[in-house]
Amino acid sequence: MSQIIESQQASTAAAAPRLLHVEASPRGAQSASRQVAQAFLDAWKDCHPGGDIDVLNVWTTELPAFDGDALDAKYAGLEGRERSAGQARAWQEIGNLADRFRRVQVVLLSVPMWNFGIPYRLKHLIDAVSQKDVLFTFDENGLRGMLGGRKAVVVNSRGVGLGPDFPREELDYQQRYMTAWLQMIGISDIAHIEVEKTLMGAELDQAGRAAACMQAARLAATL
Ligand SMILES: Cc1cc2nc3c(=O)[nH]c(=O)nc-3n(C[C@H](O)[C@H](O)[C@H](O)COP(=O)(O)O)c2cc1C
């Protein structure tokens, strides 16, 4: 009997979906991207009461510097050389960080636009974890992402609105970059939510946040 219960518990645990939230705004409760991501998370938790949520805040997480042993470990791998003990330790640290992506089914990223691109701490995380044989493979057949089958949701916040005054094709190095990176690591099922005009007066800010929160909650119910 206890074996049956244990195996039921094990299968329930295996079925519980896991989500990683990469938080890239340092603005805490003021953050538009975080507010919209929270609306997504609240709805997702309602749909998946046993779901597991891992939060990786790029501002409070110690990200490994990508020089010295970490950099040498990367090139040792690329050039087929054995890694020194220090390099192996640095590589392990990178692998531990990448594991947080590998163990989930859904990756939620809240991403403010900074100077048309993404905050440097998010780029730091991306540079650390995007490694051959960690998140992608690379050989004579080309580059192949290793995170296939997962879904990503990106909440893109901006002070202005992309459009005639700020043409998307010329100035968007945020949303398009996130798409390019997620595709590189193998995630092709990507949904973007935009929360714009957060710096164009309180009214537009509130309206943009409310619309994006509704969109996020609707989307969460489908994932
Ligand atoms: C360093 C920095 C650079 C910014 N650059 C841009 C920009 O290029 N375009 C834009 O629309 N907003 C820009 N903003 C405004 C933010 O995108 C806006 O405040 C947004 O709401 C930030 O997201 P958050 O509220 O989730 O932190 C910038 C803000 C900061 C702090």
C-alpha cells in the first residue's frame, strides 16, 4: 500500500510543471515588467497549484565573472583540451546556473528596454550560460539549441512606445535580441508581451500596465 502511495506521489511530483522567472529589472515593486510578470505568475499558479517557480533575479544573484578560469574553460572545451582544476570549478558554476534553465518547461523573462537593448546584468547571465554542450551544440552541421520543447514568455517594458517616432526595425535591440537568443538555445515557442509608454505620464503608464497584465493572465491560462 505504502509503495502505491509513494509511486503516486512520485508521479504527481514528476507531473508538476516547473517555471523559471528571470527578473531583469532592478526596480522592485515599481517595475512595470515585474508587475506584468507577476500577473502571469498569479494566473499560472492558479492553473498549476503544484507548479514550481524558480526566481533568478539578475541583480541579486551572484553571476560568475566571464574571464580568467571561466573563459579559459570555454576555450579549453572548444579546442578539446583538458580543463585544469580551477577551470573545471568555474565550468561547474556555469553549468549550475544553466541547469536552472534546463530543469524547467517554461521560461518567463521580465526585460526592461535599456538604451534600446537589454540591461547589462541580463546580458551577463546570457553570456555566462550560453555555452556549447551546455545550452547548444555546434558542429559541422551548424548550431543546434538544446532546450527544444520548452516555452518562453518575454515581458518587454519600455519608457516610450515603438512606432513612427521610434521605429521598431531600427531601434528594437530588446525584443528581437531576446527572440534570437531564445531560438539559439532551442526555444522556438516564444510569446512576447509589451508594456510601453511607462514614462509618458501616469495615465498612459497605468493603462499600459493594466492591458499588459490582462494579456499576461490570459496567456498564462494557456501554458
Ligand atoms: C538605463 C536606462 C535606459 C533606458 N533606455 C530606454 C530606451 O532606450 N528606450 C525606452 O523606451 N525606455 C528606456 N528606459 C526606460 C525604461 O525602459 C522604462 O522605465 C521601463 O519601464 C523599465 O522597465 P521596468 O519598469 O520593468 O524597470 C531606460 C531606463 C533606464 C534605467
